[in-house]
Amino acid sequence: MASIRKRGSSYLIVVSMGYDYNGKRINPRQKTVHPPEELTPKQVEKWLNEQAVLFERECRHTPQPVQQLTLAKYIDLWLTDIAPGKLAKSTIRRDRQDIERILPALGHYKLTELRPEHFRNFYAELRKVISPDTKKPLSEYTIEGVHATLCSILSDAVEGGFLSHNPAWRTYRYAGRKCEKKIADEETAQKIIAALEGESIKYETYFKLIIATGMRRGECCGLKWCDIDWEQRSIHICRNAVKVTDEEIFVKEPKTHAGNRYVYFSAEMESLLREYRQECAYITEIYDQRQLTTDDFLFRRQGAQLPMTPTTFTYRFKLILKKNGLPQELNVHSLRHTADRNVLCRYGQVLGRDRFNVYRCSDLAVKALIRQSDVSGQVLLQINDIHQIAGLSGNIHTILRYGNGRYSQQC
């Protein structure tokens, strides 16, 4: 509440501003006002109260300039107190790499002095930086990531009352043409599958699972035998294995809420999984001197109750591509999009969006394919088609919902 003090013919309005992030008291805001001379004493009192309310409202909605709080100091505060409660460890690790580029150029600026031109000039200078790894200028994708990190940090500064708005908003514009994501077409996918049959059954199973279901690398590493329903030929994806540099691998919930889902696999995939399970049971009995349990990970470190690291499969996949003369620009994550694209293209569903989410994309495919049923209600989809698309969309109930229950007995 603002206080009002009389000073001769004028009045001083004082608003307390509390404490800063270091616990030090912030200097109060003050304003001297002169009431109109024609007002009566009661009118003067009412006028002063109105001015006090307006001034306090102005002070509360205006961030206080903390003279010593530079961007570098706020980032230290953000990394210590804010980011750990909001972001995953792997995300913080990636943000730290961007922060190493941000601090030399912008760290000395006070938060309240940051202007859009500072960021535009910063991005222009970043485009001139040569990467020590590739010996080429930084990619536009890297610069876009730095901008995203800056926006995230400054948005938290706005939320904390240090800024009234985010000065980094709308300061970045993609330079040049965006590169199209490299996704294997059906012919290349068949070559990859053929190449996998020459690998060990562990790698064959891992990569074929991703091609068949569209799951992420970490989700596949986080699978346990108890997640497989052999009768329904389904897999419950409910974990994600994450490896952060200098830390042990850990398992957490899937990346998004929609990531907790069921996917479905074919009879051929079931045969491969059963064969792989026999292999795992043999290795566990020989090397670990115990029986394989349903709580074991499908892709487990030998002698430990920990999943294998996703990057192990990333490295192996590159070796497979190189050995078989396949496109080197492909990666394990591209197999996830290959699974979705091949199903859509097979049925002529052209949904050309670069950034379509795999679940959303498949969901639209389900709707479109359901509508292909004729007026008499005859189903134009085979049961294998339904399971394949449902596996991509993440839930067989999508089929039931959009199909008005017509497939419930078949599924």
C-alpha cells in the first residue's frame, strides 16, 4: 500500500518495492503531487488516494532496474534456481552450449538495457563464426537454437518481474532456405532392412522396431520385456532412456504427454522379437548367472540393470550405412519419420508439412482412411492396415473413435 506524506503545499507518495533477488531492499519509488487549489479538503483526500492507487499500479507493472544485474548474472541465477525445476537435464546441457556463445557477446549488458538490435547484430556475427569441428560457418539450425535459448531465458526474466517484455522476441529471421529433412524413401528403407539382416540380432531388432513403429531412440532403449503384449502384438511405450555427458544413463517419462502410448507390430516382427528374447535369455544365463525377467530391458548393458545408451545405436547405424553404401545423411531419428511417411504414401495421403508431428500426421491418416469406407459401410481397410496405422498414431482407440466402433470386434 502506498503511503502519502504532506510536505508544505505538496504531497509525497511513497511505494515500497520489496527486495531484490539477493535479499536486499529495493529503494522505494516516490512521486511528488500538487492537488488542484479549488478542491475542498475532502476532495483533496479523495484525489490523493486516487493518485496513490494509480502510482502504485504503475510501479507494480514496471520492472525495477536492478543496476548490477547483467545478463550474465541473471543467467547464473537462471541455471541455479530456475532451469532445474523446468527443464530436463539433457535440455540444460544443450542450453549451456548456447550460453557459452551468448555470454561473450551479450553477457555484459544489463537486462533492462537489452534492445532488439543487440540480438540482430549478435546473430549476424554468429553467422561469421567458423565451427572448430566442421571448419565451416555455424549452421542456421545452430543459430536458431541460440535464439530459442535466449528467448526462453528472457521469458523467465519477464515472469520473474525483471523485465516488462522479452526484448529477443521477433529478432531472429531464418537466413537462406531451410534444408528439407532427409527421410528414406521406400526403396532406401528396403535396402536398410536388407542390410540389417546381416547384422547381429540385437541391432537388427532395434532398428527394425523403430522402422516398424516410429518410436524414438531413447524410447526403444527404455523398453522392458513387460511392455510387450504378445497376444495383442502391442508395445506400451512409457519410458525414455536419456544419457547426459558426465552422468550415468537414467530413465524418465516419455518426451511428451502423447508419448505414453501403445504401438503395434506385425507377425514378422513378433517372430524376430521372440528369437531375440531367446538370445537375451541365453546371454543372461551364461554371463549373469540368472534367468531373464520381464523387468529386464530389451537392450540392456551386459552385467547391469541399465539400458544401453542411445548414442551406441547412432554410431552403429552410421557404420551400417557406410558399409552398405547407403546415404550418410540419414540417422536413426529419420527412421521414425520413414515409418510414418511410408504408410501415408502407400495409401496416397499427401500431408506435406515439414514439421508435422508424427502422431498428428498419422491421426489425420486414420481419419482420411476411415472415410474411404463406402456408403453401405463396407470396410476398405484390412486388419493389418489398421494395426500398422494405429501403431503410428499411438493408440488403437483412435481407430475405434473415428470409425464409430466398426472395427472393435476385428481389433
